[in-house]
Amino acid sequence: MNSTIQMITSLMDHGSISIPTMLITHYKRLNLSETDLALLLHLIVFREKENVTFPTIVQMQARMSTTPEAVIGSLERLTKQGIMTIEEFVDANTGIRSEQYHIQPLYEKLAQLMVADMENATTEVAATRELSQTSDIFTSFEKEFGRPLTPMECEMISKWLDQEEYSDPLIRAALKEAVFAGKVHFRYIDRILLEWSRNRVRTPEEAREYAKRFRGR
């Protein structure tokens, strides 16, 4: 099991994360019906508040506005979907065998959803940051050029980023170099980037050192 999922499952098991809240929020994503949801919530209450680990069908149905048959059907469905299991255990003191509803698989599935949500959120933040950086570079060019960029100029910047795979900082460095040289046009910036690429200049720091050597010559 993934260590993050294992950690979240442990927190759920110790009550540090509210299972009812997580379950109500995500039961639809687990393909559970409202009857399944109510049954699981009752099982949690039986276990955590009343120390009853194997309530009878009658006990569960008495707390639900449904039929015993619906309760049985829900239990079978939850077991088949791997949401819960029925475990047999032996009392260490009496030696009596009995059964209990085991809902640890539910915790694991909820933990998996939490991890997936966190990963998606991280991806969205990274995509937003990348989009913001890309927008910023267009703004930087417009500021230096003193006018809005044409569609072809925007396409050129996109080509540098996506096809040529020049980094955002390196393109900005080439723009600064063009401004310094008094040649603020795209062909000159493209030649700078091409020259740097041929000489394996990859960072703004390397670009500054290369420009110093070039001017020295």
C-alpha cells in the first residue's frame, strides 16, 4: 500500500479524520447508494459509540427507513464491491468464535480518493503556475517592444517554449540581450537563442558569461 494512503488510513482508524464527513462527501464516487451510505454510517456508530461490531439485520433495519431485504442486499453489495468484509475472530478470554463487520477497506478507498484529489490539486496548481509564467513572458515582450504582440510573434514565443524547448528564463535573457544591443526584434532574439543552443548555453547565468566573452572578442 502507498505510504501516504497507509498514513491517511491510520489517521482515519484513530479518529483523526472524520469518516462520516468523508463518506458523505465521496459516497457517490464510490458508486454507493443512499441506502449503502446510511448502512455504513450506522455500522460506524454501532462500532465507535456502542461497541457493537456485528449488529443484527433487525438492529440495523430498525434505524433505517427501509426493509430487511434492502439491508441484506446492501450488505451483499458492499461486500462484493470490497467496501467491507465480514471477519471471524476468537475471543482470547472465552475462546468463543464470533463475527464482525470489518470496514477497513472503506478507509483505504476513501484514503485513495484523498490522495487522488491532492495529486490533482497539485497538477492544477502547477498548470496554473505554468500558464501564469507563459502569460508573463508575453507581457514582458510587449513591455520591451512598447506595443501588443502580433499573432506571428506570439506563435514565435510559443515555438521557442514548446518546440525548441528554451526555458522561460533563457528567453527572457535573450530579450534583455537584444535590448542591451539596441536590436529589439524577433529575428535577432531568435539568432541569440540559436547561438546559445549551439554553444550549450542553458541558463541565464551561462548566457551572461557567454555574452561577456562574446563582447570581449
